[in-house]
Amino acid sequence: MPAEQLSEAAYDRLRRRQWLAGEARADGVERRTLLRMLAAAGVIAAPTAGALLTARPALARTAADPGAAAGPAAGPAAGPVPGIVKPLPAEWFVPRGTNAEMRFDALRDGADGAPVGRHIPVERFFVRNHTSTPLIDADGWRLKLFGSGLRGAPTADRPVEFSLADLRALPAHSISALIECAGNGRSFYGSQQHQTVPGTPWTLGGIGSARWRGVRLADVLRRAGLTRDAVDVLPSGLDPEFTAGGVSLGRVRRPLPVGKALDDVLLAYEMNGDPLTPDHGAPVRLVVPGWVGIASIKWVGSIEVADQPLYSPWNTDFYRLFGPDHPAGGSAPLTTQVVKSAFELARGAVLPAGRSHRLHGRSWSGAAPIRRVEVSVDGGRRWRRAELRDEPRADDWTRWSVEWRPAASGPYELRARAVDRRGNTQPEVAVFNREGYLFDAVVVHPVTVA
């Protein structure tokens, strides 16, 4: 069967069997190097064939969210975050190591006092960096494609090249899509479920929606000479190399199945109507709708197209699920995002008594448009349906609101839960994984009425 006809589920099953059997080709870091690192950390006794993917990787333990600072959450603070270019006002962002989390409560205070719309302005958009933001000359930038999945098998030394002007000369395409870190919501594994996980302690602000404009990755691949034997597409960023355990793992890169690459992936050069800014991937980034954010490689500089399966640390050691409720060798690499809901209200907010309040929030799913949102104001004992403020769309969030008049003063636990059109819903408890990815449980949101 041609690779482009494989479903995502079939692809995941195939790749997992190949990784566990040691049949996938390593990219950038030799298998024996990673095995030595695992052995040195005491995770495996000695480098043995297949051990890389059957033992829990040491790198995942210390850098489950690679490039992120572990430990307590950083509070709002003035001053820049190292490696981020744009200003990060404390009223809009919470610094998180090398990253900046968007404050959901700030969405009620947009330009001219109006709430922020469906798309997050660039200056307010969250930042997820594994290392630091590079400054790249757009005029000198080239996208380089090579590999055995292209006609003539061009090499990395002699690739097929596209300039930014070349991309802009191709048919332009626009999409509205979310970018969301796989670890968004991670802190709630600890605060709600009392389970310790490493990595950036995001609440729910490691996400943003924007209007992206660029060229379909499918169009570029076909112009570069895509063959029917192509299996994987490996985009690589131009950010500084990521180091773990004293060993460089190279630049951030993560393969996509050809089926996904030909479906809805965009090589974006504009965000909300303007050229990309450095922190968000200038001059060109990938946007992979519905998938975890690591797939949407920023500052993309090269794309390998292979006729054999590929892997990198970002879909083997990182961004897979390990733990007692997952396969012994780890899950398939993470792809589709889960269902989540968030209030546009500060946690611990104090609301005046004796009046009605309209509660606002947003819900989203990587699998399908949102079908229904329900809100509880009494800790989950009773639920009522919220009013949807947008026409639900795939790959984007839906804004909602509900009227609430508290019966008395005192503490309250607000909760919101959503169901998408495929029936995916938010559970009371998220299934634990050791890296704290894909938290999808209903989040407890405390407020006080006084």
C-alpha cells in the first residue's frame, strides 16, 4: 500500500513495531551513543540490541520536556526570559524556564478593552523554546530537501532548495489552527492528582490559536520530486543544538508520516496577517493541525524525505508515554492532541457577592470540533450546558460562556468539561504518564465569592 494511503493509526502501529524491533534508522545521534548514556545513568545494565526503546530512557527522566526547566513554577516576573526576543509583560505571561506561558485571565482584556478574539495576537502568543530563539536572515534563508524518498535521491550536500521568494510564488493557503505544547496542563498531575512529573509546569496557557498563511507542504514535496516509495518526512529546525547529559542531540527535528505531510500540513511564513516573528519561527515554520506542538517545527531549515522509517530523540526518547498504564516499551509517538477546557479567569479570583457573573472560557480538541461544553460551579455535583460563542471548527478552539449568580459568599470550585464530535470527553482523572504529557482531566478552578 502506498505510504500516503496509510491511516495515522496504522502508521503508529507500524512505527512502534519497527522502533521496538530496532528497524528504524537513527538520525543525528548514533544508537550506541544513546545506549551508553542510558547505561551511564543506570537505566540499563549494558548496551544491548533493542535496549534503547525497551528501557525507559534516562533522557526522558531528566528532560521529558527537553530544553525546559523542571521544578517549581515560576511566578510572573519583570524582565526577559533568556533566549526569547519579544517583551513578556507580567500581565500577559508567566515565565517557565526557557518558555513563556500565556495567562488565560488576560484574554478578557484585549485591545481597547475588548476581549481577545479567537486568534491570539502575536505579542500575546505563548513561546515554547527548547534552547533559544535564533535570528535568521530571511533573504539568505533556504529550505533544503533531500533524501531517498525524492527523485534522484538528492543529498544533504546537494539538496533541492527553495528560497522564501520561491515559496511565496507558489499557491498560498491559509488555515486557522492551534499550536499546543504536549505538556500543556502538566502541573495538574501534581496539584490535582499528587503525581510527580518532570518538565515545564504549564497550567493551561501553553497554547495559542492563529491564522497561518503559507504554502502546503504537499505542494513543496511534490515539486521537489516526491516518490511513491517515500515513507517519512523529517523537518529540522535552525535553532541551536539541544544538549542532554553532556551530549548534543542536534537540532530539534521530528518525522511525520507522508500521509500527514500530504494532508493538511502548512509551511507558514505569516501569522495573523504579518510575517512570522523570530520567537514564532521566522522566516518559515511548520504548522501541523491537531497534533502536539513539537510536530510544528519552528525555523525549519531542511526536510529529509526517506523511503525507510526515521526517528529522532523527539519521537523516541521524548514525546511518548511511559508508565504502568502504557506498553512496556512506551507508547507510539504522540500525535493528536486531547480535549481540554479553560476558564478566562484567574485561579483564586475574588468575585463580588450579590450579583450575576458571566463566566467565559475556551475548549478544544485535536481530533474533532467541540460538540458540547458543560460547567459546574459546585465542585462537579451538578452540570449545565454552556453557550457556545463560535461555530466549532476542527483544529481550533471554541469560546463559550455561562451565566452564574452565586447563592452565597464563600469558596467555590468551578469546573468545565467538553465533548468533541467524535465523542472524546474529559475524564475526572488523567491517565498517568511519567513525562506528564496530554493532561486531559477536568481542571479544578477555585474562586471566592465575597
